[in-house]
Amino acid sequence: MPAVVQPSHPQIAVSAAIFRDGKVLLTRRARSPAKGFYSLPGGRVEFGESLHQALKREVDEETGLEIEIIGLAGWREVLPAAPGAGHYLIMSFAARWAAREPVLNDELDDYRWIAPDALASLSDLKLTGGLEEVIQSAHRLLGA
């Protein structure tokens, strides 16, 4: 498989902290970047696409879920850690599950619905940086 050529400028990405019955959806990356880490579903914003359009598209592509977007929960900047690595600005949104059950695409290999207050005790899961803070912020936005 050929190496992915990263752009020479930052990329905008979106992710969703999707809540259902008091639990948030975590998905595990099946390939780089962050292979083996649990995070939120999401991905790059395409040219001409709004953040909400990109988020609904990415969540549908990765998980098959329909969501209701509530609001911006936070953001994170991922700087290139090595030559050829990407530079991303990730806008993370709070969302509610609206319909369908998770069906993962080839970018993901596992999912779990987890209570936000249980995240700190899950030492066996590798979580992407800043994930707990975004989830707590999204949880507050939902008034949960």
C-alpha cells in the first residue's frame, strides 16, 4: 500500500461525541493515524462542505448512524509528530444518537458505548489525547 502524502498545510477535521442512553460512542481506529486507539468517529472536512455536513457524512460513513448535532464541544490541534505526518485542527461536536445501529467501515475495528464517568477507570483502553475533556464538555452541553 503506497504511503499517504500529507498536505503541506493544516487540515480541518470534525468528530462527534455521540450520546445514547447516557453513554458515549467510542470507536477504535483500524489504521493510521492512531491505529489501535479509541476515539470519536469523524474525519476530514471536504472543500465546500460545512462542518455539520462533514460531521453527518463522516459519522454515516464510519458507523452508519444518524445523529442530531447539538453544538461545538471543543477543539484539538494535532501537530505533525514526525516527517510526513499530518497537521489537523479537529472540531469536536456534542451529538445525540437519532437512528440505526453501528455498522463500522474498514477505518474502524471496534466500538463501545461507555458511560462518561467510567472513562477514567478504563486503563485497558488506549484513548486519543484530549478525548476525556471533549467528552466531558459534550456531556455538559447535552445537560446530562
